[in-house]
Amino acid sequence: MSRSSSLFNSLDRNPANFAALSPIDFLAWAGEVYPEHCALIHGSRRQSWGETLARCRRLAAALAGRGIGAGDCVAVMAPNTPALYELHFGPAMIGAVLNALNTRLDAATLAFMLEFGEARLVFVDRAFAPVMRQALAQMDTPPVVIDIDDPEYDGDEAPLGSVDYEALLAEGDPQFVAPGPDDEWDAISLNFTSGTTGDPKGVVYHHRGAYLNAMTNALAWDMPRHATYLWTLPMFHCNGWCFAWTLAAKVGTNVCLRQVAAEPILESIRQHHVTHYCGAPIVHNMIIYADKRLREEIDWPVAGLVAGAAPPSAMIEGMARIGFDLTHVYGLTETYGPAALCAKHDSWAELPLDEQVVLNGRQGVRYPTQAALTVIDRETGQEVARDGQTLGELMFAGNIVMKGYLKNASATAEAFADGWYHTGDLGVIEPDGYIKIADRAKDVIISGGENISSLEIESVLSRHPAIESSAVVARPDDTWGETPCAFIQLRAGEQLDVDTVIAYCRERLAHYKCPKTVVFGALPTTATGKIQKYELRDRAGDLE
């Protein structure tokens, strides 16, 4: 060791100059500095940041009083409501781990998740009491149930537990001093992957990553203080891409939404002067194709984030035409949601719209707090050429990559091989350094020895005015090995036939890339709007 490095490194950390990073600090700051500013809107309810801080402290104290402590898992099954928002802070204040469950899952999968995560408590919105009753019945040692009796719920499902959320909060002290994490590497949440190829994997986030991604969301999106954010994105999905914590950092206003549909979305935007929202392409398409009258009087800038392997160019163009400012982000459950964005340049605004659409449809560059994002040749282990042509696997490294997979050392080691997080997405690096996905590794169609990108075909289909959404998968073929099979969902009132679709593609693609099979009907989607291609691959394999 050199003398100079020894000299400066002799100064140690101590309580005066170091504190573990945690997003719960954002809530304390918001509640102390802007106690009167509106934090939550839900129906007729208005809740300030001061009230939110006090309620989260009550929640933390009540959980501690019931024996919940550091490392214990607390689960929740609820739509985007104030209770779910507060649960992003209360458990973390005492070192507990939040597992927000996907509200569209079946009972068997939910039972598996509760058992695998060893949940001590589960909070259940009354709307989901039936499926949770079935899930709990399948468990040998079910967790204690706390009911969430949301006033905006208009159903008549009976509660499951013996105590409800508000009664639990009444047990806690609003002045409770939250100890926070002992170490910023401590777990803050558990999020399960979709489990399309077996049991879901439990992705563990730490306080440091949640803090950094929450902060970078605001930085990368240039989100102002006191922004008004509409919860179109499920909070259970990657903890709402960490925006649950971002809104506290920016002292914004959370507008809760139980139902994600065009009318309540646009009514909320208009009524509450919403400035920001997030979602999968399906959410933005709802807005684009909604009755124009629903967008009347929305005459201020509205910013949206869209995530996905490659948002359809028609959707990007459509948002631009109605005056919504769309930014493309990219990430996975394993990267706390968005960990890359298509960072815009001022000069792009001077280009024709079709050229802007191409530039804005890329996955882009790493988040400022992510150490690295690149494309690696899977054979050589080297970064691919920046020619926009050479294919490789997208890989991340840095502070906003998960701790690992819970109870799955082999999957964790495989995901982190060679010092990178392997995404499984294939793409290229363009000459300007921006990255563009070509396809998921498992979605590339190999027909007659040629690699065909399903995303390229889907992008063409998305521009047909009669097509609402599409998904292209491989169909086994005795001659070619595989051929493209297009599943298409038409817009209401529209009609198309197979020959017309194929002819449309042949005008815009090399003929070998065009679908050989076309199937019309509704597409299966996840709770976050992603099309379930694994189900479509099964359907394609069963076609005669």
C-alpha cells in the first residue's frame, strides 16, 4: 500500500459522518419539512405528508408490538391504495421485509409465495378475500391476516382476519422512533418473478438499491418537487418501480387508483392535475385510443414512462400526437424496475416525428446510479461492436441490481456469472452507444437457419390501424424447424383476415420474416400488461 492511500484511508466511518442509505429517510424528510402538503388522494380522502409519516410510524410500532422484527416478512394483497403505500415504509422502519403480492395470481401460487417467503403477517384488501381464503387453506401454517377495509371498495366480500388495518394502526405510537436498517445491504422487499418456467423466484432488494433507484427515477425523469403522480402502475410490481419511495423524496402527491381503465385514468388526470404516471404499453394505448372527449381540458404537460422490451413505434407516435411526453425505460424485476432509459437529446426534437420515434424506442443507456449496462457476446465474453448489428446479451452491473434470489444459490450464481447480471435479453449497441433490444433469447425464431426477431414483426403489426396488440412466437415446423406465428387482438369493431395480415407484413418485411400463421383473439396478459408469450408458445405448439 502506498503512503498516500494509507494516509487518507486512515479516516474511519462513524455516526457523525455515515448513515446507512434507506428510502424511509425520504418519508421522514417529507413529513418534517412539508407536513401540510398533500401526500395521498384516494376518492374523497386527502392525507398530508405529516399524517402519512405519523401513520407509518404507528404501523411500524404496531408491527413491533406484535413481534415483527428485522428480517421478518410481511405480505400484502391489495390494489393501489393508501394502505399499500404506507406498507412500503412501516415494515422497513423496523427492518422487516415487504412482499407485495401480484393481485392476479391464483391461490396455489399465492400459497407458495407466502410459504416460501415465510410471511408472518399478510394484509388483505377485502376484494381479494376469496382467493386469499383459498390460498391460506392450502398452507400448513398460514400467516396472521390483517384486513384492509378500503372505503372505495364497493363489494360485499367478508373480511378474513380478526383485526383490520386501522385498528392495527391504533395500537401504534405516532412518535415511534424508527431504528431503520443496521446495514444498507439489509433486505427491504421481496418480489417474485412471474414463474413462467417453474416456481417463481424470489428477488430480494436492499435498502441501498431502493434508495438509489428511487432517487434516480426523479433525476432521470427530471421530476419536479410536488409532482402529482397517478398510480396506473401496480405498486406490487417491483415496488411500483420504486416510485413509492420516489414520491416521498420529491414530496409529491400520490393519486391512488383501484381500477386501471381509460375513463378513471383520464378523469383522475383531469381532476387532480396529474403530471406523471407509469405503465406498460397497454396503459398508454388506453389513453391514445380513448374517446377524445375524455382528454378534453387536459391542457398541461403530462409525462409518462413506458417500459418493455420494445414499445411499439405506433404507441410512441400516438402519445406524441396527443401531446403526452413519453420516456422509454428498461429494466427487470432483478434491477428494481427501471435501470436504464432512453435519455433524450434536445436536438432530437428538431427531427421528423418518424425519426424521433426510432430514437425514442431504444432501451438507451444506464441509469446514472447504475455502474454499467452493455451488450456482451455470449461466446467470447467481450462487448460487441457498436455497429447496431452485432447481437449479444444485455448485462447490468452496479448498485441497482438485486441482492439475489431467495433460497436459490444456484440461480443466483448463474444470474451473476462473470461479474454481470445476465438479463436474457438480446440486443445491439448502436454507434451512439445507445442499446436496442432485438428480442428475448427465448423469443428468437430460428427458421431455416435464419434468426428472426419477434419484436421486429410485432413492431410492423402495431402500425396497422385495426390491430390493438400482437405477439409473435415460434411455431414448430417440419420443414423449417420454426416459423413465425402471430397472435393478434383487433380493436373493437374492426375486422381482418389472415391473407390481409400476411400481405401487410410482406410489404414491410423480408418475406422469410413474415408470419406463416395468424390467430385472432384476446391476448393473455399479466397484471402489469405484459403479454404472456409462454402461454402463446404452448398454443402455437398445439395448432394443427
